[in-house]
Amino acid sequence: MLKKYLKPVICSFIIFLFFTLFVSSSNDLIKRFVLDNGLELFVIENHTVPLAWIQITFRCGARTHTPETTGLFHLYEHMLFKGNEVYKDQTSFSNAMKELGVTTWNGGTSGEYVTYYFSVPSDKVEKGIEFWANAVRYPLFDKNEFEAEKKVVINEIKGYNSDPGHIFFGALDKALFYKYPWRKDVGGAPKHIEAATIEQMIMIKNTFYVPNNAALFVGGDVNPDKVLEWTKKYFGSWERSINPVPEFPPHPELTSNSYLVYSDSTFYKNFIFFIMQFKGPDVLRDPEATYAADVWGTLLENPNGKFKNNIFKKLRGLYKKDYIVMYYYTQRDGGEITFYTYMTYNASLSTPDRIKELEKIVLDELKLMASDPKYFSNEELELAKRKLSDHRVIESEKPSSLISNLSFWWASASTDYYFNYLDNCNKVKYEDIVKFLQKYVLDKNYVLAVRMNSKDFEKDKDAFSKTGFTFITEDNAYWWK
């Protein structure tokens, strides 16, 4: 379920591969080209408004961290805006965007990719492509700017690391991905940012910011042939890397269940947030399971389906049926299967007992789901597949939306995965869903976590301790502490 941081060598390229593909159930045309240096180009032609969206994405981010380099891809993302060989400093960089007529721009670092984008008037597309070519190919790492930006990034990290929501989910990641938690930590440890060097930035540039680890997306009021010509002009001489992204071992399965509770003074009084997380399939290691997982997750969205109805009826005090949610989140490194809901606090009942009761209800329902061939009707199964197709159509209505989703799938999966996705989902049968559940959910260990208001928590504090829950704090939520 979808839901989402070189040395140039002049070469001549003779062979140029290209493929033309259509988005399923959509009139939007996506053309894909692949340069000899490995750079993928996607062009989405849509002449509705005289604007174009230009985005470049790299396969890196938290998943390419080592224990010593957490947060450095985020720092690199910041430094890219500080200047390059053409626009020497941040002021020149910003002025160049103003001259291009840029209205929307940004960069972002995630678990699976780093991306940069802006929108420009359609008569500025060539200049926009040239702009990003200069930015990603020829960045400057001025020493003074670098030291100043390190302080900015450290302040960002300290800010969101003290946010209650970040603390809670940081503890979940630390528990679920216990062996390699740094590969889920986008911000990283402040000490690593403080110790960062320009040499490390150059290493990232030469290893990850290379054409065969990148994709350029151009969408809107554009001419694909011209976009291809300009991309070859400004990116064609960019030298490819032999092996841009090293392979990392997969996150191992949990050896036991983990139970966590977070007393949060900022959380809603009289409400309890309940979440269970299982390690799901990694998309490239087990793509077949991901298709079944997405169809399954879409089936569970049905507000009148058995899953939501049965759980809501079996435990009194759940907030709303619509807030009973379970899904799979696609990732190249560390796929996640999540169940969550809200329950109301009842001072006359033991909260840990209610939590354990809900835990059993969810597990029993999943076992029933896998053992009863009539749990999902054929009509529900086909409707879920149609819903996935409809999502693809909706995302195709705006070039920026389509590019955002396409870049996610390109980075977390692959181009072929994206274009064959609906066909593979349409092949999913009930038996495939059962196989997915048996492999990743049934009788598998998981992390169960509870978040509740501090005043509500006090009554049950001793009971949580006796039940085996670990108390989440800002001091133990992060792997690097």
C-alpha cells in the first residue's frame, strides 16, 4: 500500500534505448527512456496548463546508512541547495530559480530515496533540466557553508526527536528492525552530523549521485522528443558507476514479541492508540507476496467488511469502526505490516487486560481470515482489484501527483514492477493471500505498542510493568542512545 540524499566525463553516446508505455486505465502517456549511462527518463505529456514539473530522484536515504553515516544523506540534501559550479552560493541558486519562474520547489530525504523537484513555465523546461543537471552533477561543498548547515540539520534532528510522535514511532522502528535500526532512521544521530566531513559528502556524490542510480521525471506541457534531446544534452556525459548501491543483508525476523507503552502528556485524554507491526516482504526479494499484500490491504479497507465488523463487535470501547486499519507498506528494505486502532479509556477496567484482549481478537481474526475460503467473497476480491486500478487512474490526473507516485515505486521497487503492477495484482487469488499471511503474519512475532495520555497511564502503570511492557522514553526510543 502506498500510503512515501561526479566527476563529469565527456563521452559520446550512440545507442539510446527507449520504451513507450501507457498507465493502465488512463489516457496519460508515460514515455520511458534509458540513457547509455543508466539514467532513466520518464516523460508525462499533459497540456492542460502551461506548466511543467521536473524532478530528479536517487535510490539512497536511510536504507543506505551504516551505523556511522546516519543522517548524512539528509545533510547532503541540504548542501545541494548551497551552490554548485554554475550557481556558486545559495543566493545565486535561489535567484536562478526565480528567473526560471519556479513557484513550487523542494527536496526531501526518505527511507528509500532522496528527491529534488520544482515546477516551471513550459517555455522554461530546457533551462529547468539544465538547472538540475548542474545542481546534482557539480555541487560545491564550501567549508564554511558546510559547518553552518551541520548546525541547522542538528537543530532539525533535535526538534523532531523531541516530538512525541517521533519518539513513539522511533521506538517501534528500533524494536521491529532491531538488528539494523539505522536503516530506518532518516534523521540520524546528531553526533554523526556533528562529525560529518566534506570527504563523506564527496563519497556520497561519487557512490550514490550517479546516473545509473537516478531517474529524471518531466511532466506537464512538454514535448517528449525535446525533453529527451535536452536530457541527453545536459546529462548524457555524466559518468555511470560500476556499482552505485551496495547490497545489504535483509532485516531478520523478530525472535520474540515486543510490548511497548508510551505515556505521553500531549496525547488525547481518554483515548488509547493501539498498534501491532509485523515484518513484511521486501519488494524485490518477494514481489509475489507484495501483490497479495496490497490486494489484501485493499480488502480490509471495506467499511462493511468482515474484518472491521468482527473486530468492532468483539471488543467494547473501540473508538470507531473506520479507525480499524490494517495494511502492508511497500519497501525495498524492511516492508511493514501494520494494524492500528483507537480505544476509549475506561478507568474501571485494566488497560493492559483490554490491550491483551484486543491483541487476541486481532490474531484470531487473521487466523479465521486464512482458514475460511468464504471470508472474502469473489465480488469483494474483484472490487479490491478494481479499487487499486482506480487509484492509478486518480493519481494520473495531475503530472505532479503521477510523478510523485512513480518516483516512489521506481525507488522502492523498480520500473518494471510499477508498469506490471496492476496485471500482477489482478492475478491474485484467495490462495495467494493465505500464502502471504502464513509467511509473514500467522504465528509470527511482532511489536505491540500503546500510546496514551500520561494522566490515564498513571492508574495502570504498575499493571503495564507486571504485564511485561517496556516503557518508552525519549532516552530509550532511539537506537543511537
